[in-house]
Amino acid sequence: MSSSATKISIHMDKEVKERLVEVLDNLGMNLSTGVNVWAKAVIRHGGFPFEIADPHVLARLENDRLSSRQKAAVRTFVKNVNTIEDEPLDEEFDAILNQKTSIVRQLDV
């Protein structure tokens, strides 16, 4: 530890720490270095370098932004997708079906 370094103590779930140490080890760094990298990223971004949000709140906000016409179009789309029988799907159509779940969750929030 350099003379300008300071020691900190944090509490963390044991399993989380073990998994974190494993990931950081695979990246070639120890826990102290990993925490320092995270701290510098927070400083550089002026906050967490990733989004922290409640997905339910985000879905509700997105749902509120949809106009009633857009909501009707999405409901029609979902209804049509639900009526499709099991048949071979190409990749593009399969991707649309995978988005259905997300759309339905947003409307049901």
C-alpha cells in the first residue's frame, strides 16, 4: 500500500465476495485492485458506470409514454403472435417473438 493509500472496510455477502474474487482473478487482479478500478470509474462517470434502476418502475414509465393508439397496436401484435401455430421460424421472426414477453410485461405493469 502506498503512503497516500487508505484502508477501508466493507461488509459483503460471503458468496458475493467469493464470486467477485473469482471474476477479478480471471481478469488478473485482486479484490483491492478491482475496488479501486470501480471507484475510479464512479469518479470518472460522476456516478455508477452502469444504470441502477427498478425494472418495474422503468416498465411503468415506458408504459405511460405509450399513447393509447400505440398500446392498441402492441396488443394487436401480441394477440396475432399468440395465434401463430408452432411452425419453423426464421431468426428475425424469432427475435420478434422474444420481444413479445418484454412488451407484455410493460403493458401489464
